[in-house]
Amino acid sequence: MAMESQVDFLVMGAGVAGLRAAVELARHGDVLVVTKESLGESNTHYAQGGIAVAMEGDEDVALHFEDTVNAGDGIVYRPAAEALVSEGPVRVAELIEWGTSFDSEGGELLRTREGAHSLPRILHANGDATGAEISRSLVAFAQVHKRVRFAEWTTVTGLVVAEGRVVGADLLGRDNRLERVSARATLVAAGGAGQVYSDTTNPGVATGDGIALAALAGAELADMEFYQFHPTALSLPGVPRFLLSEALRGEGAYLRNDHGERFMERYHPLLELAPRDVVARAITREGIGERPGEMRVVHLDMRHIKGIDLHHRFPGISAFLAKYGLDLDRDLIPVRPAAHYLMGGIRTDLTGRTNLAGLYAAGEAACTGVHGANRLASNSLLEGLVFGARAALSMLADDLPITVAHPPKSVPIPLSPLEEQTLEEQIAKLQAAMWAYAGLLRQESTIHLGFASQEACAEGLARLVKQGKGSRRLSEARAMIHVAHAILHSALARTESRGAHFRNDYPQHDDKRFLKHSIFGREEQVVFEEW
Ligand code: SIN
């Protein structure tokens, strides 16, 4: 039997955006924060390099705005960038007040530089564990509020829509128990979807659930063709694609091809600190061998750096590398790009509202247009803080009534071991196809191959759903299929190259037609809009 309950505010996701919103909402009502695993297992937790913020007054804020707009390759929605950089300092100051401890020396906050920033403005914590520190402190702060409740190991399997309004969600517990929660307002802050790709820096939970559920409920998606590939994830056979922070290059790391040559001067005047999309494509090109399928290794090199204790500055990275016998002081570190961050997502206005009443979105799951076609490094944690707070204020201002939704009639039937195995195989095929066909370099023919794989996976899933089967993994598979579908459609429709979206068959910008944002709606059509 399915259960039912009520809460004022439902928050899907316990990363920086969800937690920041929860803190705000708890001042006015009861909040339920739902997270698929234990608290802290989010993209936020794994953010290494830091949080970009202009703390030095108006001139500094104006420069941060300029850098954000320039990195976004022509389509940053300027009012969103304005909100991000101007509210950022207040939100970060608040975070410090609430217990986040950034690295400092003699009472001064330390700042590093990353790609496409005109000056060092990136705060960091415990060297290279900034996200973990923000997540730790926000969870602790939220836990003090008696009105915030956390549902860990719980998957949202559907949003409940009544009379055109989102009125709650279905939650599946670890024991496969289903609960329908009615809420006055629901926030999707469930992060990105790196797991759609076989190669990703994202943890296993990043399957795009929030984006897909919002779309299935009738929300519009925007800019789904813009998936950011982080240039430097560790590249060792059989080893997870561990993130090697852009801050390594901020502290002076070089990139070298397999001839030992620093190659970035052939691609951009900012060399290793060029915008992320440029560096990721340069590494990909340098990595392509002469024979089909042949891969050449590109390395990060810090051996020349003197005067910085690299193990102290990057303790997490050093410890991970040490497991594989690698040392930043001594060794060349093999790297390749990996899917990292979705610029697109659920279309929202600057207040976190979607096109569906009762449904709000913030953070990586949302698309305000703040990042345009390519996000500036370390703007994502700031985005979560600023737009998480903004979304919460809208949820409070809208003051919607509760509508009690009827509980679902049936409970899901668990998958058999064989069905689970088949599902995993289908997911792996989809992830590999997305990487090969809709990754850093795409073209019409490869995108069609991506569709073929996505449809095959969708058919397998439909058979299980028809039999009334349900599980967390099935729900994640449905989300990945849906997100892949939106990426493929949007990538096919944008017949130009811009930011993170590179079409081999249309390698140039087409400003006349595409200085716009793509919208993917219910009719599965992509339309382009100027914002
Ligand atoms: C990194 O540390 O390189 C990641 C920061 C980001 O994604 O902005």
C-alpha cells in the first residue's frame, strides 16, 4: 500500500542550491529535503577548485560579470549574470557567517585563478575540497532548523500534477516503499546528468532525475545541447575519471602532448587558462592519433612549479593520485576531458519559477541562461547559492495552498536479477553512445546514431514499465533516456558551433540564426528564442 503525507515545501536535492533554499524556507514552514543517497553525496560535494566571487567592490563585480559573459560565447543572459555576480558576495559572506571555513592566511581569504578569469577570485577550502566544506557547513546549519527534515536514500519517481499545477511528488524509499507527498511548492535542485555519458567526473547519483521529471510533468527545458566537458579528468585504464581541478592550471600547471610539447599556444592566447570548452577540445584534438581509434596521451605537468607545496595545496588530488603511484611533484599526469556540468536544464526565470505553477528549479538542474554556452570555472557553487535563495523567496512569495493528491493505486514490482542486469547493459550502451556520438565533437550523422541507441534503451525500459516494474535504477534509467533525448534533439537543431557545442559539420558560429537559447518542450520540437 502506498503511503501519503504533507509538507509545506518539498526540495529535491541536497546540494548547495537545495540546502540554501531549505534554510530560507524553514523560516516560514516545514521543509522536506529528499536525497537519493546519504547527505553530502551530491555534485556539490565533489567540487574541488572553489567558488568564484568578487568581494572587492563594484569594479571587481563588473570584471566578474565581463568574464562570465565572455566565457559564455555570446549567449549569456545578462540579467542572470548580473544577479549572480552582484548577489554573490552577500551570499558568500552569509555562508562564512553560517560556518563555512575557506582557506586563509593571516586573516585574509586566499584566492586562486582558473580558466578565463581575469584575476584570482576563487575561494577554496581545505585546499581542493571546497564543495565538501560548503556541503558540510550547510547541512550542519540546516540541521539546526527544527523545520527541515531530510529523507535520505529516497528517490523521487514522479511529480504529481493536478489542474496544471505541481502539487507534490512520489518518493521511493530504499525498501521500495512508495510515498506520495503533497506540498505547497516543490523545488527541483537535483543537479546535473553527467551519468548520461560514459566518461564523467560526476558521481553515480547525477542521472538528471530532476530535469527529466520536470520535463515529463510539462516543464520546458533550455540549452540542453550545452554539456560542459571538463578538460582534465584523470585518464588511466580502469580508474574512475577523477577530476583534476582547473586550480592546478591556476597554480601554473602546463598541458603537454605526447611529444612533450606545450600545445595550447596553437589554440588560445590564454594558453592553459583559456575557456574550458577551448581547452577541452584542444586536448581532444591533441589526443587523436594518426590511425583510426589510436589515442595519444595528453599530460598535466607541474614538475616545474617551485615555491608551492603541492601536496598541501591539493591534498585530495595528491592522495587520489598516490593510490596509482603518481605524484604532482614528480610525474606527468595523464588527462582527458569528461562530462562535467550541464549549462542547460529546466527553463526558469530569474526567480526560479518554471512554466508550471508550483514547480521551481535552481542550481545545475535549472537553466537561467547565466552560463550561456560555456560556464566560467567555479561559477556553479555560486549559482547554487544565489539562485537557490532566489527560488526559495519565490516559493514563499507565491504562497500557494496545499492540494492533497490521492495516493498512487499500485506499488512498483521489484526487478528480477536478470532484468536488473539487462537494464545495466542497456544503460551502459546508452552512455557509451552519448560519449561517442554526442560528446565533445558531434555532427548530424553521429547524432542520429545517438538517437538509435537512445530509442533501443527506451524500448527496453518501456517493456519493464508495462509490467508494473519499478526501482530507483529504473527511474534513473528513464531520466537518463529522457535527458539524452533532449540533448540529441537540441544538438541536432543547433546547426552551428558555440561554446561547449561543437558540430564538425558546422564548425563556425552562425550569429544570425543562433545568438539564441534553445527550448525543448513537450512536442519534442526545438525552438530558438532570444533572451
Ligand atoms: C574544478 O575544480 O576544476 C571544477 C570547478 C568547476 O567546475 O567550476
